[in-house]
Amino acid sequence: MSSKSTRILEILRKSRDYISGEEISVELGVSRSAVWKSIGKLRGKGYIIDAVSNRGYRLSEGIDLPISDEIHRYLETEYFGREIVYMDSVDSTNNLAMTLAARGAAHGTVVTADQQTNGRGRMGRKWISPSGSNLYLSIILRPEVSPAEASQIPVLSVIASIRALERMVPDLPIGIKWPNDIYCRGRKISGTLCEMKAEIDRVNHVVVGTGIDVNMKPSDSIRDIATSLFMETGIEHSRVRLAAFLLEEFENVYNRWLIEGNLEFIIDEWDRHSLLKDKQVDVRTVNRIVSGKVMGISQNGALKLELSDGSERLVYAGDATLHGASPVS
């Protein structure tokens, strides 16, 4: 959105009543024709702006698009989301964020979209990403840690998503399926995809992508495997507010992690939300299946399993499902 349109939007928000085009033009130092054109552009974006002869303009209703002008109304962070790149449609917010990161985009830069044409999760799985429904958000991080330490970041993102969802719907029965999915009543509501560009001893950048099903309606294709805030509550929720909540919670937990140096400070919180704790699971790694009882996660985010012989094993990557169950996509 142009700076002129943004400033006009700010003026309309501050005005409790109608404000004339002449007043706006004087305040901005532009012509009334320029004001009229900018109003048209705002309406084209989806803003509902009333116009009455001899009275002027009034902002009747905002829009629920995760654009910077909307998110910044609620956002209270130092770095996360200070710069937001919004796309009406993109193949993947993570793809664009990785490209921007390679070009030098700053730490905390966020990419959002109304729609993804090739949304994806871990292991190349498809993430259904219709327009006007859900939150698709990727953030660029530049942590001064080792690549091994950076592998803990997805855990931070999941905890941030849990906290953000609880702020939106406090009593929502949500839980975590290691390593990076959030479920509600047996159906997936959120997932995280973390990608990294690194050298042997240093991280160039990390991109953390989060998808949260917000206002998606039920359909035969997803009814049994996915859910949304709308499907769980019968109420539409603000993607804009959820984006702000997510960025605030992520920055808080990320900054604490940098100070602590490990994940110990959120292990109890993870365990409280874990859907697998104390259950027998099969973990499919790259070349084998490891079975055992989940004891929790370690300080570096690995899944702690108690094997049948009583020994403990740490699993750093894989897909965990309840013992004997089919893998969940």
C-alpha cells in the first residue's frame, strides 16, 4: 500500500465522524483528486469507506487481511513484524521469505499472504491454502547460534502458536504432536515448517513458516484431518489479530531462548500440551522406525523415548504416531 493511502487510512481511523476530502487534502498537502483516488484504492483493497455529500468520508469497516497497516495496529514487538511483505497470492510464503533473506532482508522481516498456490509442510506435504480463510506467515531470523542450536527454533514457533491460539480462544482444547503440529480434537489446526541456510559453523538465516487454519469452512476433503477456529467455535476470528499475537509470542520466547541457551524453560509447557507424553509411539526416521514410550522432549528439542529394554533414546527428527496407528499427514 502506498504511503499516501496509509496516511489517509490513519486519518480516517483517528476521525470519529466524517472528515471532508478538503481537510484530508490540506493535512497531507495533496489535491482533493489525489485523495479521491487513494480512497478508491483503499476500497479496492476491501476497506468499507462511506462517502456523504457535504460531510466527507468515514471508515466504516477495516479488512481482515494480514497486511502491515492492519497488523501494526495491534503489534507490540521490537523486531518481529516491523517489516511485513504481503502478497495477495504466492506459491509459498517460505519460498519468498528464503529469497528475501538471501537478498539481505532484516532479522524479523515477515512474509504474509492471503493465499498460497503451493503451500507445503514438512517432508514436502501439501498444505491447503485457500484465500480469505487462514493465516500463512513466514518470518526471517538471523540468530547468532550454531546450526545445531538453530534446530531448536521450530519448538519455539510451536509454543508461540499455542500461546497465540490460547489468546484468541482461551478454552480451545489444543495439543502438540511432536515435532511441529498442533491438533484440536484429533484434527490438525496448525503446522510449522522451518528452513535454514547455513555453513558448517554458522547460520546465515532461518525462515520459520506457520500455517494456522482460522476461518476455513468444513468440506469433505479436509473434514476428517483438519479443523479451524471457525469449525471449532462457529465464530469467525481475526487473522490480523492472530498474526500480531503470534509475532509477539514468538519474539518473547525467541528472546528468552537466546538468553537461556536451550529449551529447558519451556519443557514443562510443552509437556502440558503434548498429545504423545507417556504414550507408546512409533517414530519414523529417515532409515528406520523407533518405538518406545514418550518421556517428553530434551533441552535441545529431541524426543525422549523409553525403549522396551528400559533404556532411553533421543530422536532428533522424524514423524511420530501412536504405536500401531497409520502415519498422520
